[in-house]
Amino acid sequence: MSTHGNLRHVRHYSTFSLPVCLNLQTRRERSGYKRGREDHEKSERRSAQSRNSSGWTSHSKNLGVVHYPSEEHKSTARQRSTVSEMDSTKSKPANSGRRDLSEQIKEVTKDIHVRAENTQLMLNYQKGQITLPQYKLLLCSLYEIYQALEDELDKNSRHPGVEPIYFPQELARLEPLERDLEYFFGPQWRKRVTVPAATVRYTERLREIGRSNPNLLVAHAYTRYLGDLSGGQVLGKITQKTMGLSNTEGVAFFSFPAVTSPHRFKQLYRSRMNSIELTEEECRKVLDEAVRAFELNIEVFDDLQKMLSITEGASGDGGKGKAPTTPLTISRSAVAQFTLGVCAALVTVGVGVYAH
């Protein structure tokens, strides 16, 4: 039996001299390395082609291949990020170890919220005692308040305490209010806007903090906008039915066409709000301002009620140049519907109650 014929089956090299063994091993390693390098280069080319076809651009360098996202890919990524944020159901505050700012505001305004519900204007609404002049005066005050608030939010849109909660396309109320006022007062409505002194004080406060301390704007924006989203939908339908208004004429204020899901949007808004970086002192001032926002609204309600009482009294004496009030005839069913909804909804819109 030939020994050399079986050498290729021998797995150890004891019958070979050491130089021959090393030479065979080196040739095999070189051959394997070459094949491996060719396979690696082919794999890299296929990978680069795949990335380019899926929205990535590549740039070669001496040390390898660096891949950058294309503009289309960036746009898609931004959209996915927004959707992901809207889908989030938990707030992510930047101030670790501190309660969410939205929760703190809810807590500190609990008592004054009850006071707001028991103002004379609110009680009258709960009884179904609604008049067209009452609604018009409310719209006038809301217009002045939102004009000041949205002016200051626009001016401070890049401020770190405002930018996270700045949603002009989704939330702005000024344009809808202008449409409502034009519907009731005509093209010259700006000359007919009448507001009480409390409304002027409210707008002055908004402009003051916009100039001196924009962080405090979040207290007013949060209570107003989330209140509108929470109760405005209900109140809009009640007002529309009670006054016999068709479509959205006269009630555009209550509509948010750019917000497809109020519930999800409020979650997003709270999450953004809770992410605002505040010191302990700044947080305390925001909480104090939230209470002040309720106080200012209560004063507006009280002044509006006084204006209505004076107007109604003048109308009873023959008018004397005063615009007469126009009480609406409301059926019992309409009163019942109105009473059920307005207890929560009207205060929500007027004072900014927020649903959690």
C-alpha cells in the first residue's frame, strides 16, 4: 500500500518537515484571505446599492463608506417622530423628581375653579337664561383676550418657555372669533366691540407678562386652549341649537378643524408643557399665574353680568339709546339640554377648565 497516495487524507503534518508544513499553511491562508476580501467587497457593494435605493445617499472616504440620509428620508423621519409623539400617552417632564406642571396647576386651581362655576353669569347659564346680547358680549371679551394672548405667543414663539406649547395652526382662536363677530355685527364689527373694564385688565396682564416674563404665558395658554378643546365642543352644539344657528355661522369659535383628536392632542400638549425646564422659583410663579388667570376670568364674568343688568334696565325704561337685549324663547327640552351641558362646558370655555 502506497503511503503517498493517502497523504491528502492525513489531517496532521507529522510526516512533513516543518518548512513544508508552514509553506502549505501560508498558501492556504493567502488564498482564503483573498476570497474573503472579494466576498466582503461584493457584500459592501450590494449593501451600498440597497441603501441608495431606499432613500440614503453615500459618500466614499479612504477609511470606508459613510452614508447620509436623503432629504426625502429626513422628511419621513420627522413625520414619524410627530406621529410617535402624538401616540405617546405619558408625559415626559424634563424636571426629574418633580410632579408634572399640568398636575400641579390642576391642584392649585381646584378651589378657585369652584368659585368660577358659581358666578352669577354661570348660574344664569345653568338655568337656561341665555340672551343674544349676553352671547355677543362674551364673544367680544373673548376676542380681546385672545388677541392679546396670541400676539404675545407669536412674539415669544422662540422662547424656551413658549416654543414647546406653541401650536398656532391647531389652536389659534382669533380668526374664528372674527368670523363670529362679523356674522353678528356685520362688516364694521370692529367699531362695535364692547368690553368691560375687567377684560381690559386681563389683556393688559397678558401683554405685561409677554414683555417681562414669557414663562408665565403657559399658565394662560394651557387653561384657555385646553379648556376650549374640552368643553367648547359641547357648548358649541348647545349654543347652535338654542339660538337656531345654521352650520358654523356664529359658532366658529368652538370648532378646531386642525385637531382631529382632541383627546390625543391634549395629551401631546401636556407632554410638551411638562417638558419645559423651570427652576423651583419659576414653577411657583407659573402656578401663581394660573390662579390669577382664573381670578381674571371671574372678574370678566362679573363685569359682563353687570353690563347686561344695566343694559336690560335701560331697555325697560324705554332704551334711551341703549341697545335692547333680545331674550330668546327656549323650550323646556332646550332648557334641559342647555342646563346639562353648560354646567361643565361654559365654565370650561370661559375660565379654561381642562379635562384630564
